[in-house]
Amino acid sequence: MSLGSLIAKARKGAGLSLEDLAAKTNIRTSVLSEIEKDNFEHCGGETYARGHVRNIATTLKANQKEFIRLYEEEQGGEVRSMKDLLVENSVMRPPQESRKISWKVLVMISVVSLFVVGVAQVIISNTTSSDVVSAKPSASATPSASETQAESPSANPSPQNTFSTGTGVEVVINASRDKSWLFVSDAAGRTLFSGQISRGAVKTFSSDSQLNLKVGNAGGVDLKVNGKKIEAIGIDGEVVSVSYGVDS
């Protein structure tokens, strides 16, 4: 039995629909459907595909090691060219016809493409950060970054560590062991944070009813929810999606 078939069987055995599993794992229904058909092309790469498999196994209370073993056995041996990877990540379009191109041209295209991707990520990161919901200021709060820059162009403001859209649920994330990529949103889908949290950094998030987290390196961070320390949500390098509410 293939990995996709095993996942579909475990999901049905748990009495869950694709929509139910999507809600519990924060993985899109369309991606879950493709995974059950042994198609991992739209998972965002091998690292995210492994994270999805671990997340699904944990949610379905299945054997995580067996799922990963099947994934590596069925998908890990695939060797793909740089051109295929660029096409998969929408950096370049599939060629209309087969043409002979020198290796020098391919190297140049790869370098230019990677540079363009890097610039695009910086632009997207800056755009996303403009949509982040700022924490409610208190009387003793320090000035915002824009105010500080206006008063002193050479000043270097401290990074923002508190983000809020309410006070019903609070999550404190401490990157005590390693840095991690982090995405946080509330029940209304508003983005509170999207970016990297450096090792040793602590960030606090609060909302009226629910907070949704996607952690790129689950083993590197510690969580405290509504004042209670949470057990480790994953291992080093594992991508984990979790949600916490008022009663968590």
C-alpha cells in the first residue's frame, strides 16, 4: 500500500473528511487530496512535504516513522534537474520545445533566477509586515519604529515583541534553542506576524478567541499558552501547525 493510500485509509478510519483533516492540520484540502494520490508536487518542496506527512501522522495518531519511511522510499529517490526545480517554484516557465542550451547559459539563468527570487522574497516580506496588526500601545510603551525614525533618522529602534487583536487567548513563543520561521494569524485570518524569530527571542501574541501558528522549526521553540507551559510541539526541522483558543 502506498503512502497516499495509507493516509486516506487512516483518515477514513478516524471518521474524518478531507475538510476535517484540513481544519486540524492547517493544510489546504486540495493539497491533502493530492497527497492521498501520492502527488507531493504542491507541498512547497521536500522539507515542507516531510512536515506535512509528520503533521498528518500526528493528527491521525498514526506511526510517524512509518509514514516518513514510506515517503522516503517512494519519493526520496527522485533526482530532479535545476530547471525542473525552477519550473516547480514558478521561477521559469516550462520550455515550449526541447532546445540545446550550453551549461554556461544554464548556470547564468540559475544565478539570475535565484537572485530574482531573493529580491521577491524581501519585497513580499516587507509587504506582509505592513499588514501585521500592531500591539495596542500602553502609556509606558516605547514609540513605534516609524515615530522613532521620524524623530531621529539614525536611530535603530528595538524589534516589536508584542502583537494583539484582543485579550481572550495569549501565546508566548520563546526561540530558546534555535531560530525558526513563524507565521501567526487570528480567528478572522488577520496576520499578526510573518517572518523569522531569532534564537533567544521571545514574542507574545494575543487575540479575542483564537490564535493559529505555523512553526518552521518546531524543535527550536518553547510555547506558553494562557500562562501554561506547553509540551514540545515537534522536533528540530519539523514544520508544525497548531491552534489555541480561550480554553487551551
